[in-house]
Amino acid sequence: MNFALYKEMLSIRPVRRLLIVGMIARIPHSAAGVLLTLHIVLGLGQGYAAAGAAAAVMTIGIAVGAPWRGRRVDTVGLRKALIPSVVSEALIWSIVPHVSYQWLLPLVFVGGLFTLPIFSVVRQSLGVMVDGEQRRGAFALDSIATELVFMIGPAIGAIVATSGFSALGLTAVGVSVSVAGLFLIWFNPPTRSENPCTDSESAERAAADLSAAEAAMVASAPGHVQEAASEMASPLSTDGAVRSRVARNFAWFTVSVAALFAVAAGSGMVLSGSDVSIVGMLERGGHQNQIGIVFFFWCAASVVGGLIYGAMNRPVSPMVLLLGMAALTIPMGFARDTWTLAFLSVLPGLLCAPVLSASSEKVADLVDEDRRGEAMGWYGSALTGGVALGAPLAGVFIDAVGPAGGFAAVGAAGVVLCLAGLTLTSLRRRAARV
């Protein structure tokens, strides 16, 4: 393991500055969820179901907007692409605290749609600034920074909201993110190399980077998908030119990339379901004031796991990492007190940052620079979609069988997803030997 890699990464001034800006910009967003929930419940007198609906609407806005925002970075450059987000963040979150619940819903959707694409911008820029083992270390550092953010942001949001300042807190979120956006515009980190490779070079590099698992998934693509692709390219079709253009625009979206998006969605599902299950278990046991203890152990373990993974000399399959995290989430349901739950959260927590880092690294490897912003946007949408699915999935099982059911549901769903992917790999390897 090469832990000196982190010192090397942080000694590069643009990388260090980008990681710091990314971390600071995420803190307001990490607090926004708690602030919005408590503002709706305490400030507007609505229930938690209404607060959950608002969170879902905002999540849908983020999922819809992320690919579009990423594509704008690719086509018009970072500075022009960020201007709508800088204006929207300050405007929307200054209005949201002062309207009724009915007006709040469309506003938070627009707010999500124009969210500052800090995740995709940071990952896209890191993918340009560094490569090879350095890229793995840089992505690991970014995942670690994200974990630190989620140790800080929600706690600050809860303190502000329970002190009666949720409206001020939501406004501060918008202003803070806008300032971060202005700093990114001034900083203008690179989103593509000065001498990007050609399409053929990119294809050769992507092909060389395919792992056995990815090759298996490419080979197992359904026949009707291949037929549709051939129809798009066919000059005999009346709208062949349009289909050909569509095919070219999405040429980066291979089965291998789709598999990584599935890993991102599975990770988001397991993490958000675990989040809800932790809160449900402690709240039902009357220990809601000890939630911070469990979250500290959970996030701290992720930081340690990220440090170890980033220092490794070889990458690990994101699907294998997700399989481990999902399987180790299930035993958390057997906890009977706060400290047992905190200790059980360490094992899946160790794999949290590595799975996100590994999947981001692989997307950066497989997608050419001129479409990487869009790809990272779709990656963020997949992660967000998983988050939106995991919370209600866990909630249904918590209501039906208790908090243990929430951990079991999201953990088992993640295991099934990974086993399906690994089965395809095994079948492909057997076919190759014949």
C-alpha cells in the first residue's frame, strides 16, 4: 500500500484546492435535508409524510437535472454552465422558507433541477488532473471528504432547525452554495485535457481497461438491444440520420458503464435504507438523542476504508465491494442497543467510501473526456435514484416488521443485485473456456 500517495496528491495545489472547495460546498447541501424536513414539520406544522414527499420531489429534480447540468459543462464549459446554478441556489432557497407547503413543492423541484453540480464537477476535474493510481487516491480523498461532510452538515442543520432558525438556515444554504459556485467559476478547474485523445484512442483505452466482469456483461447484452443499435445505424431507415445521431451521442453508454450506474444505484439504496433504519431503531428504543454516536462510527469507518482503498496498488471490482457492504448491512438489524449498533455499523462502513470511489474511478476510465461530465451526471442520478428508493423500501419493512426489517430489505436487495452481475461474469468465463 502506498499511503504516501495522499501526501503527493495534497501537494498538488489545484487538486488540494478543488478538494477543499468541494468539501465546503457540500456542507450546506448535507444540512439542507435536515433543515427542510424540520422546517416542514416544526415551521409549517406538517407531518413527516409531507416532509418525505418534499424530499422526494427535490431528489427527483436533482436526478433529472444532473445529466443535463453535466452535459452543459461538456458543451459550453464550466463557467457558463454554473451561472444558472449560482443564481438559482441563492434565489430559490431564499424564497422556500417563506411560502406555504403547496408552493414549496414546485420550488424545491426547481431547486433540485438547478442544484450546483458539485459532485460531478469535482470528479470530472479530478479525472483530468490525475490518472492511474493517483486518480484512485484522489477519488478516495474526495469520498473521505464527503464522509466528513456528513459528520458535520446534518448535525449543524439539526441544531439550527431545533433552535427555531430553520428559515434562516435554508437561506444560508442557498447563499453558501452560490458563493461556492462563484469560487468554482473563478477557480475554473479543468474538465478536459489540453490535448484530449481521439475517439479511436479513447475506444482502445476503454477496451483495454475492461475487466472480465465488464466483458461478460457486454457479451450478455440482449439480442434486441443489438438489433435496435443496428437499426439506428441503418441508412435504410427513414429517420436513420436522427437515430444515427442519437447513437453517436450515447456511444459512451456501454453495458459496462450501465453496470457501474447499477452499482451506484445499489450503493445509494443500501446507504439511504441503512440511514432510515438507524434512525428508526434508535427512535423506537427512545434513544434518538444518541443517533450521532452511530453516525460517527459509521462515517469514521468509511473514512478509514477510503484511506486504505486509496492507498492500494490494485483496484477492486465495485460490484464485489458493494456485495460486501450489502451483506454486512443485514446484521445491523440484530443490534439491541446504541453501542452494539454503532460497532456493527463499522464493517459495512469500511466499504462505503471504497465502493463509491471505485465506481467513480471506473466511469472516468471508460468514458472519454468530451462526454465525461454527462456520464458523471448520469452516475449522480443513478446514485440519487438509489437513495430515493432505499429510504421508502426500508420504511415499508420497518413499519411491517420493525427496524431489523429495514436493514434486511436493503441489504438483501444489494446482495441480489451483485450476485446477478457476478453470475453473468461466471457464465462468460465458462463460455470462454469452451
